[in-house]
Amino acid sequence: MVAGPDVAIEVSGLRMRYGTKEVLDGVDFAVHRGEVVVLLGPNGAGKTTTIEILEGFRLPSGGGVRVLGEDPAQAGEAWRAEVGVVLQSWRDHGRWTVRELVGHYGEYYRPYATAERARPYPPDELLDRVGLAPQADQQVKKLSGGQRRRLDVAIGIVGRPRLLFLDEPTAGFDPVARRDFHDLIHRLSDLEDTTILLTTHDLAEAERLADRILILDGGRIVADGSAEQLARQVAGHTEVRWTSGGQRHVHATEDGAAFVRELFARFGEDVSELEVTRTTLEDTYLAMVARSDARRREDEVVPSHPEAVR
């Protein structure tokens, strides 16, 4: 498997088996440089397993994986310096201050600095970016849950990675911290050309951040596209409601904007109480998982009589 220069992650036929359970059953996808891709799926779908294989922390049972042009299981330290990881949880040095801990981890990346990418981030600059500047001299063990999560993110990006993996990154964040985190993700992608693959159960977050969404279910990728593209696959229409001539109307259309323009062209100021509703990512996700489950049940049906199979 040889990935092109604009491909950061290439996965082909990825399989993972635990005993007799096939967790991943032929997963295929690619992530291009600078993309923000969100991996969605029910609990137990294999999201974390997939991420761990891509990070080089777990060996697959089969298939091919290339990350930044290399096999993660065989890649060396220079490759690891290009990859940032934000785990769901980890143990740290509770007695260290926040600044000390970030500075300590940052030093591991200094030998891998390049003219293109200075490493690491200066600790105070990074803590300001993740909203921990006021806690810089505070011991890690005294941070709140949300502040600890911000520290997780800081340590994940301290080496200015070209590729960043985030597993449930905003768990424990309050609304302000979540908004700041979203701004940080956009800044990393837009200004530093960082490729980002993240998992989340927050569908609103996925819709806000993702250039592209992958839905993993039953060990396979069952959907791949932007939120708008996936919505069109499921429903294919926008619902428009309005009042005209004292009557309430509703109409489903594939092009909501064009229909609204036509509506005002025909009825003008007589149109009131206009509502335009498109399929949400939650609607799309639930429909696609249900569709995947139905297909899987059909595949598992075994004829009750041997003579039914010739």
C-alpha cells in the first residue's frame, strides 16, 4: 500500500479480532492532509480500537494501514514526533505544576524541530491557547476535571504534530471550554495544516467541526461524507413550513433555498411564519445505524431447513 503525498491516513481491509469476536471487519477509508474527520459509531463499534491501531498502540489482525506514509507498528521516533495523541484518560505527575509538566513533555520533541515546524510550543503560549494560563503554576492534582481535560489536549499538541488523534476530547468540558476547544481545532487545521481524526458522541460537535464524517458500525464503515451529503443520502429533502392566506402549509423539497425563493416570488409579503428545517446529523446518524443493523440481521439469517439452500 503506497499512499499519495496528500494522504495522511490510508486504511485498507482493516480487521481486528478478539477471540472469536470480529471487532473490525474490513474497514476502508482515507484521510487527506489538513482534513478534520470525525469517526462516529455506537459503543463497541470499534472506534477506539481503530484509533489505537492508527496510533501504533495495537496490532491489527489483518489489513493494511499507512499513517504519514509509514506502518504505525514499525515506525520510529521521528514518526512519533509528527503524531499527537489525546487519550480518554491517563495518569500524570500530580505534584508537578501545569507549566512544568507541559514543558517537560515538550522537551521530548525539541530534537525533531524542523525549519518548517518549530518544536515544541512554548509552554506559556500553549497554556494560553488551551485556556490554562491562570493555572500555569498550580499543581496538576488540584485541577478540576475540565481543567485536566484541557491539560490532556495541551500535552497532545505540545509537539506541534502534523497529525492529531483525539478520543472523546471534550468529555467534562463546560460550554465555554467546548467553544474554545472548537476554535483551537479550527486554528490547528486552517492555520497549521494539521490533520485531525477525532471520535465523539456529541453529534452537534461533529457537525460543527468535521470536514467529513465516518460512521463505523458492525465493524465496517457504513457512511462517509459531509453532514450535508449524509443527510441527503438518508432523507434527500428539506421541510419548509409557512403561512399564506391564513392557511398553514408544509412542503418537502430537495432544494430548500430554491423553493423559498420561488415561494416569495409567487406570494411575496403574504408569506409569514416561515420555517426551514433540514435533516439533522442526529437524524442521519440514527437512520444509518438502523439501516446497518437491518442489513446485518439479514446477513445473519440462516435457513431453518438445509434443503432451502442448494
